[in-house]
Amino acid sequence: MPEMRKVKSSSLFPLISEILNYGQSTKLAVSGNSMYPFLRDSIDSVELTKGDFPELAKGDIVMIQRPEGNYVMHRIITKKKDCFFIVGDAQQWIEGPLYPHQLVAKVTAIWRKNKRISCSSSWLRLLSAMWLYLRPFRYFILRNYKIMRKSLL
């Protein structure tokens, strides 16, 4: 099996954007912990497709490009007529307003241990909605979860 190497997303995204613009999807390894526990750094991958702003909804995971040029993948917490707001699953603060031209892609599936989990599945949508609702308590939930895990190991 070939060796996996990490590269900066900024060098990949011109190619990824071209693939998405041709109507194709692509798979990308997750890096970072801002979407924990739904997406895990260097363990999970996501399937990206071209995002269509009118079809986006609260709870969707999207990749956007910030004005500084860097890319981030977070969940939509609020969508308005001409903009949207996002938040990481392991974060408290909300980012936005973001505009349709900043939308790079939508996550349509999560790949975990070679198993494809559709982001449109009812149980994943339900879990995502509950996690968004628990946003004010995430810090305490995740902190206590880590403490419990350490004590059990």
C-alpha cells in the first residue's frame, strides 16, 4: 500500500475545485479536531460534492474558503436568504455571515473504516440536530467524556 502523505489543503483545492466543477465528487482525509466527535483527525475521510447554496440546510457539513484564503469544514447552524453561519462540532463560537461565493463543497458522506455513511441518513441527521442543540454544553460534555475515557483505560 502506498505511503500516505499530508499536504496543505491550499495546494490541493485548485485541483479539488476543478473536479467538483466538473460534477464529480472527491474523497478527502479529515485533518484537525474542530469537527470532533463526528469527524476524527487522520481517521475519517469525507466525500465532497459541489455545494449548491439554495439546497443547503441547517446541519449540513460544508467546506468554505475564508477571505484570508484558508479552507475550513464546519456544520451550518443558520441559513438565511443570502448567507449562512457555521460552527465546528467541537466548538462554541459561530462563524459568519458567510456568502454563497465562499462555499466550496458540501460533505455528502463520511468514510469510517472503509464504510460509507451517507450524510442524508435519518439517524445521522438526528444526531447532528441534537449536537447542534447541545452547542452551549459541548465543552462540558467533551471534557467529561475525555476524563471518563482516561479513567477507563
